[in-house]
Amino acid sequence: MVGGPSWVVRTGRQDGRISSASEASAQLPSPFASINQLKQNFAAKGLSVKDLVVLSG
């Protein structure tokens, strides 16, 4: 717009052919989940309490 350099950038997800909002939402914990529920949900996916803290920050 102001005359600087530009390039084309591909947009959208590149790691799959289908993206479903309902599938993504189904994997998210409830915003009302207790800390114990969150720890269990994260552990079930192979994530640690440290991962929970980092991703919640």
C-alpha cells in the first residue's frame, strides 16, 4: 500500500485437508472445569501439569 516490498503468503491450515470447528471444540476442556479435571484431561493426552500451566497462560 505504501510502496514497500510484498510477497504472496499461503493462508489456512497446511496440516490437513479438512477442518471442523465442532471437532476442534470437542477437544477443548470446559471453562468451568476444576483444576483436577484439567489435570486429568491433560494427562489423558500425554501432557504434564507444566504443559497445562504454559498453555493456560
